[in-house]
Amino acid sequence: MNYILIVDDEEDIRDIYEMVLRRAFPLDVMLAGSGSEALSIIQSRGKPEIIISDLRMPDGDGLYLYKTLTEKKLDVPFVICSTDPVAVLQRKFPGIHGYIEKPKVIDSVVKLVDSVVTKHEVPPSYVPVRISFLLRLGTVHFELFMRLSDKKYVKVLNSDEAFIPSDAERFLKKGLSHLYVSNEDAEQYLNSVEQSISRASDYERCPSELAVMSLESLESVERLAHSLGWREGVVDAAKKAVNLAIEVVSTEPNVLKLFKQKLNDSHSKFSNHVGLLALLNCAFSYQLGWASESSQMKLGLAALMHDITLDDSYYENINEWNQAACSSTNKTFEVIKYRNHPVDAANLLLTIKNLPPDVDQIILQHHELKDGSGFPRGLNSSRISPFATVFIIVEDLINFIGDSKDFDERVDLFILERTERYNSGNFKKVFEVLKENVQKVRLKK
Ligand SMILES: [Fe+2]
Ligand SMILES: [Fe+2]
């Protein structure tokens, strides 16, 4: 079968291209992570209809791929894609089929492919999405389907349900590599996705002037990750995600100013709480397999912003404040202020332009509880988003550990005491993963 070849070292971007192209064209789409990988696919499958290639990649970049193909006299329409301006690309790659300037990839790629490949006669009702991509996203705001035949699809996951490794395994074991979303949902999703592409590609370029993480919180996170049985690399991934989140926060001068004031003292309770929470949230999300830049960044961003309107003094007795805010009888000014801090923070967040979706939900819901006894809205577990679920469990864990240095003991006790609390809906799914990791690492000892 003829095919389209996508070459990009960013997994997320490859998977988005695949979704876009399979939605529009009746052709197979092959994915390569580097120029060298692309060449070996061409060697085994023959010439593709068109190649869409990233410029900067390790192990054979876009220029290397293009030159090798030209030397071999393999005449394939070649499209180069980069954050560099088109004029620069034109100079490097004169006379090729097309140029795409990131992040505006979606319309451009469809147009460029359309000039060599014929589109679907009738647009498909369902669009394939790679299972590994769904896992990296962690959650989707649409229903997922499994394909039984050309015309028959069955629903396998509700919208806003957490997608965790055991879900992925269930389908991969059946030999499936993709699940499906409705064409309308795919369109909606793809419309919202370009912003995260630009963040992922721009990240390396602008180091931030804000530092939220003290060395102590980094060290605590390393030790906690170890005690929780999280794999190597989670903390590094978390650091990257938190930096990305800081960069987003820094784009809004008023928010940046507020942060600078609050983070002036890197030993303040606020800095420690926010730093620890941001890192642990991102690390746990990565451990859950929710490894896309945007999923982790959302949790990091929510952690940075969630308590931004609170004074440091609240942290002295945070558990008491939480209890007071949950009880509807206590109406002192301080308690009301505390009860409203998720709403205040979410409102402030909305002043940041180009915010990724979901972050305001996480912040609004970070004090909700499974049984509807939380605040500010008293939601029950079915209405709490998967990302907020992770956030709530992680913050609960941090408060539970408190000042104790015996992480193993506190973590084990947490698992024991909270199993009942987190026993339904997304809470259960996420908590089970936490529990399994701890059990595995304790068995090894
Ligand atoms: Fe907090
Ligand atoms: Fe809070």
C-alpha cells in the first residue's frame, strides 16, 4: 500500500500528524523518529508518496535525509517543517515541494499533501488515534471507540476518564495499535492542539528568570520518587515540565510580578510547597505514562498557580484550614478567603494568554473530595477531572508526610489509610497505580 512518511523526533508531533493525515487521506502513514530511521523504512517499504520531515533531529537531521535522497536520485515530494521562518528554509532547501513553519502545521500539512495525494471521497466517521499517544495524554475529553469492522465501532472509554497503563495494555494485548474518536471530536481536538506544539518546540530557546525549586525540594522529590517506586528519569522529566510551566506563567507580566514577590524567599513555605507539588505532580504524571509535554505541563502550571492568592501563614496549619473550609458552618473572614482561593487563583490564571485547556479545572477542583465534601463546589468523584485527581492525591500525600523524614513509613501508612478514600472513579484508577508501584518496590527490598 502507498504511504505517507512522517519524520520527527517529537513523539507527540508525529502522532498529531498521523491523526491529521489519516483523517484526511485514505493512505497508510508511517512514522520515523530520525533521518536514519526514515531511510531504513524507505529501504524496506519502497518510495513513499510524500515525506514530511522535521529539520532538527538527532541521528540524521532533515538536511541529511534530503541530501541522501537526492544523492540516491530518489524523486519524492519533500516537505520540511521547522520553527525557522520559511525564508530561511527556502534558502536551505531550494525547490522542494513545500515548507511548514511550526506551530501552524495542521492546515499546511493537509494542503501540501493534498497536492500529491487524493483525499477521502467521503470523510471517515471515525479517526484513528495511536494508543501510546492516548496514554501520554492521560485523558481525553471525548469518547474512545474500538473498531470491529469497517462500519462497526464500540465505545470502550467514556470522555474525561483517566487512561492509564492497564487500559493501554488491555488493547495492545489484543494486537491493536489504535483506538478511534469520532470525526467531530477529532476536529475539535486538532483545533486546540497547535499551541502545545509551539511550546514543545520553543522550550529549549528561552531559559526563565524564575526559579521555584530549592535544592531541598529537589532532593526530597528524588527520595520520595524512590520511596514510591517511580522509575529513573521521572524527576528529570518533571524538572523539564516545570520549567515549561514557569515559562508560560512568565509570559504575563502581572503574574510574573506576583510570583517574583512570593518566591523572593526560596525557603518560604509557599516556595517549598509549590516546588514540591509541581515536581511531584509532573513526576507522577510521567510515571503514569502521561508523558506528553502538554499533560505534564498542565499539572506543573496548576501547581505553580493553585495557591497563588494564599498568604504564607496558612501553611502553618494547612490541615486545620482544609477542615474548616469543608465545614459549611464556619464563616469567619479567613475561612471564607481560604475557601475561595481555588476560584481566585483560577480567575487570575485566566489573564494568561494562550493557556492550555484543563489547567483552570485542576485549580478549581484541587480541594474537592471524592464524596462531595470538599470545596468550593462540593463535587463528587464522577465530576472531578483525571488531572485534578492526580493533583488531589499528590497534595494529600505531601500534607500527610508533613515534616517527617521517614518517607517509606509515611508512604506505606498513606497507602493503607487512603485505600478506602480513593476507591472509585478516576481516583481509584490513579491510586491503584500509586499503590502497585509502592508494592513492587517494597517487595524488592
Ligand atoms: Fe496547596
Ligand atoms: Fe489550595
